[in-house]
Amino acid sequence: MQIWMTLVLALQLISALVMIGLVLIQHGKGADMGASFGSGSSGSLFGASGSANFLSRSTAACATVFFGSTLLLVLLGNAGMTRRAGDAGSVLDRPAAGAAAASAPLVPAIPTAPAIPGPAPKVDASGEPLPAAAAASTAPAIPGK
């Protein structure tokens, strides 16, 4: 399967390059337009409407080969994707590489505020913190009141 894909891709690249070259060396129909006004040219305004010459026919043949090879590449690529065992048909159907990392929140958690230093909590003789009512009653009196 890979050999066919490589051969069709090479055929497509060669036909594309040949088609580009053929288009670049062709004589444009608009080039004679200026000569047809007043210079006595026997051709019509946009060139002769007769049969196509060799360059235009070979360009059409290269375009046909190019589009045919493009269609073959699509068909071979889709056939290769569906034959792989355990592979989903589309990139969007497959799970992400880090599925566990994808479930993590994208916004970081708000850091906790640092503790504001203040008076140490009141403790009894054993080192246990006193209840709020007991701590308030054992608070030292404010001087001057």
C-alpha cells in the first residue's frame, strides 16, 4: 500500500511540475491584443479560435493526470486509515495523548492568602487552645480603661 502511495505521489509531483512549465512557456492570448489594434493583424481580438495547439493539449493532459492522481491519493489514504486495527476513522475521534492531563482544569487554582500575623491564640496549662469565650475572659485589661 505504501509503495502505491509513493508512486502516485511521485506521479502527481511530476505532472504538477510539467504543467507549471507548460503554462509558463505558452504564448498568452492577450499578447496579440495590442497588435490587433491598428497594426494590420489578421487574427481576431483575442487570438484565433481554431483548434488547440500542442502546448494547450499537453497542458490539459497533465491537468487530467494531476487531478486523477489527487483522487487516487485520497482513495488510497482513506483505505489505509480504515484498515488499521483499533484506529478511529478521524483524528478528532481519537483520544488525546495525555487524556488525564486534558481533564485537569486549565485555570490554576487561586492561591490561599498568607496568614496575617497577630496575637498568639490563648492556651491553657496543657497547651490546648482555650474556647473563644474563655480566651476573651482571660484577656488582659486594656490599660487606661
